[in-house]
Amino acid sequence: MNWTPWQYLKLKCPINREALKETLDGGQAFRWKWMEEEDCWEGIWGTTVARLKHATDDRLQISLPKALEAKAEIGDYLKIGTDWQQIIDQLPWRSDEILKTSISAFQGLRILKQPFGETLLAFLCSATKQIPQIKIMCENLAQTHGEEIVEGYHALPSWQRLSNATETELRKLGLGFRAKNIKRTADILADSPERLSTIESLPYAEAKEELMQLPGVGEKIADCALLFGAEKLDAFPVDTWILKSLQNRYGLHDWNAKQLTHFGRIHFGEYAGLAQQFLFSWERSES
DNA sequence: AGGCAGGTGGCCA
DNA sequence: TGGCCACCTGCC
């Protein structure tokens, strides 16, 4: 396939190599892969295909398939115009050494704005699975049910399309018990096409409550979909890594996930979700 | 070979 | 409300 020449992106905040890797392939998104030969990341979201390269001075370059050149929406997806430094400054790093350390390790780490519907789909796949497995499930879903964008590159299927598949078909893609939830959610969303965009426009608390009406969507998956797919930066997903971090590094040994979700939102504030991502990346890199 | 992994929902006290 | 367990599958 033909790709356009590399072009610099106008990044408000620079991003280091490690932070880029964490942003694209650290559990927010599941459709980026490292291209060793090209020394770049290649990813798909919505109906966009793109390559990203880490350049000197922590800048970024982008290249697109020539056939899709006009379709680039990388700015929104990567939130390149957002002043992340200003947001970080509002986190309690001054009084929180752990947070301070993880922020300095991942300079430029950011929260993506992925398409809401496919973020929900990816996280419905995520239950008790590790990142490589989730990526395989997403790839299988795209290959078998998703629309082809350019040769060999498939979008994730819409909920409408997914509702045409049977649970048995979905199970064959390695989804396991997640297939039932995905099928049932697809049937619901296909019946009310406006529902997701309505949810996306609600404030965090109401959006979460609405999302959790869907089968297979509990607190954690709802928080992930809202943080990574709807710009609700006050969402604070508690997974096993954050659980470990808060229990061991913050000394909250007897706290359960529900209590820690509350703690996170109180302690880290309006941008708790960004703090979560720093702690998450730090915890994983230290393990 | 058995336990566990970025959870959820149902059942029981 | 709070704790426990089954649920698919692949990987160590």
C-alpha cells in the first residue's frame, strides 16, 4: 500500500517514546501495532488508518494511506491541541510523591478520544483478559464483521452489524463468555441507534448509570468506555493494576474496588482519569 | 496440569 | 450490602 510522506503534527505538548507506547498500546486502545521495520506505530480507529512515528524533540509524525488521505482525524483522536501540562498541574502531585514520580516517567502521556461505540465493544472484550488477547479478539471482530477500509484493513463492526451475528458465531472468534454480553448489547443498541450518542452527551454520573444498564457492563467497563471513548476525564476505572497500586503504594490494604473508585475521584479530583493512567502505566512498568 | 488474567451477574447470608 | 463463584479461552 502507498503511504503519504511523514508530516509533523502540531502537538501542544510533546510526548516521549515511552509515553507514546503507553498511550497507544497500554490498554486504552487495542488496535495499534508496532512496525519494527518502519520504526512506527500503525493503528485503526473508526474508518481511519494511520501511522505514527516518534521524532526527535518528542514530536510526532504522521503518515496516511494515500487512498484515505483526506480522512485523517488524528487531531481529535490524539487530542493534540489539549494543554495536558495545564491539566496535570491540577492533579495533586505536589503532595503525592507516587503520582509525581509516575508523571515524570511518562511525559506527554494522554487520554485518547476514541469512537465511543468501539471503545465500549473493546472493553466488553476485556473482562479477565490481558492486552494481547483483547487485541486478538478485536482483530477477529474486525476481520469477520467489520467493513474493509482499505485493502487488508478493517474497521471494527458497528453494533448494527454485530446484531446480525449469532452468539455462536461470536464465540468462534475467541470471545468466550463475552460473546453473550456482546450479542445482547448489540441487539439493544441496534434497536435504539441514538442511545449511545445520548449517553455520551450526559455528564459522567448519569452516563455511567445508563451504560451499566447494558448486559456485561459493570463499573469498570463503564468507566473505561467513558474515559477512553467519551472524554470523561473524571472517570476513575479500578482494575487489578490500580487495585495493586492503591493497596500497596498508598497503603489502602483493606479497601475494595468500589471504595477505591470513590477514593480516586476524591483524592485526584476532576481529572482523576488522567491520574489513573499515570499510576496504571507506572505500576505495570515496575512489575 | 492447574491457576490465573485490566469483570460481571447471580445467589446466598 | 457484601462475599463467593461460574463463566470461555489461552498462556505460563
